Amino acid sequence: MAAPGNTCEGARCSAPFLILVWAGLAGAAGVALSAATAHKVDSPALATAANILTLHAAAAVGIFAVALRSMRPKLWGLAAVLMLFAASLFSGEIAFHTFTGNASLRFLAPVGGSGMILSWLLVAVAGLFSARGK
């Protein structure tokens, strides 16, 4: 992430904005899963997956915004990427299982859940480093 006023070009500078693209897609998927739960599929697990995905997509956008102003943008960016990856894994597995009945990937939901916990802990660590000016 380029510092304000930095005129950097190329993939190195545009890659962080993929976080926003991923967050937008995850948010849209979360809303779509919410709609499916409200209108077609009576599944508390799918409703949870929809809420988790939407919440973490919005959180990643906020984390990205903090990263743009931070002295430690890579740490904040890592938290956002981990959060999106973990939420996508968790929600994707639940949606897959709900819609197909195939439970072969059930192990991915706890992995995603653990990743989300780690991503929030990383947010806390990034906040501590930011508060200390390191």
C-alpha cells in the first residue's frame, strides 16, 4: 500500500486493492446467502455463514482503510487477507455442504473459524504496534 502522495505504479501497488475486490465479492455472496436462507433454504448454519461472510467482508474494508493511513500497512493488510480467506473458507464450506449435502469438506469450517479468530488477534496486534508507533 502506497503512502499518501506516493505515485507508485504497477502490480505491487495495485495488488492491495484486490482486498477491496475480494471484500466486495464476499459481501455480495453473504447477502446472496442471506437471501437464499430467507426465501429458499431453512438452515441456521447457512444463515450463520451468510452473517459471518458479510460481517467479515465489511470488517476487511475497514481494516484496509486503516492500513492506508498506518505506519504498518502490511500487517493490517495481512489481517484483512487472512480475515477474508478464513471467512470465505468457513462460509464456503457451509454453503457447499448445505446445497449439495456433501460433507466431505466439513473439516474446512473449523479451519476457517480458527483463521477468523487469528485474523482478529492480528488486528489487535496491529493496533498495539500502531499505538506504540512501531
